[in-house]
Amino acid sequence: MKLIVAVDEQWGIGCNGQLLVTIPADMQHFKEKTKGKVVVMGRGTFESLPGQKPLQGRINVVLTKNIKIHWEGVTLCHSLLQLFSSLSLYHSEDIFIIGGESVYRQCLPYCSEAYITKISKVHHADTCFPNLDKQSEWQCIEESSVQSYKDITYRFATYKNLEQKDWKTKDR
């Protein structure tokens, strides 16, 4: 299981249910990493997608406590245990956690890698991602050169979880 996220300098990820910024190269990076894969998200992230429709070319899984929701083309899971049970059908390398804050926090210990787009700016954010630079179990293993889009500079980084928990075992 892996995750992908774009963060600002304070590890903010969103505000009012939307991304902080839209960078075409980051959108392309997301598409390349997740195409043909399983994407796991929370209800809010799903509702923020264009037209509240599943991402094309991917298996969409939504983790939500709301048992009254029914969406076409989406696998709904109502607990972490149910999520892991549903995901057991897929190879771990083909699963990407894509947000939001709660789903990231719940699944972070079980992810082997994190693909982070680091945006060199501070934005007003009401949701954040844990700062992996301050977590000893996460190590940055790769970082791209600085790139720019309009007045924004950013880089792509890959982190490895040195203490990954096994989500397939019963001792979660």
C-alpha cells in the first residue's frame, strides 16, 4: 500500500474540501502513479471529485462511516477492518491512499511508500498531513529538482516507511 499527496511547507493539504493549488504537472504525476490501480479515499475526497464521479481507469474505494451512501462504480467500506478485507483482493503495490486527512492518518502506518509533492509556499489550510520529516520511521529516499508553475515552486519526493505495519494480518 502506498500513498500520494501534495503538501505545502507546513504540510497543509486542503481547505474547504479542495486542494490548496492545482499544478498540471502534479495532476499528471498523480495520474501516472494511480492509473490502473486501486485508489482509496474518504467520503469528502470522493465528493470533491469532478461531478462526484469515480476516477476513470482506477478501482475506487471510499472509506466512510455513513452507511446510507450509495454511489455507482465505487466500493464502499465502513471501517478500517472492512477496508483491509476488501483490499486483500489486490496486490499491495497496486493500492494508493489518496486522501483526505482522516484516511491518510488511519492508513499511514500501513503504507510502504509515500509520494509527496512538496509545494514551496504556505497556504491557508484546514486539513493537514503528518510531517514525515519529523517522523523517524519515514525516510526521504528520492527528491526531484525544483520545478515551477506560475509563481509556485515544488518538487516530487518519495519517502519509505522503515517500520511499515502489515495491514493483511489480524493483529492490526
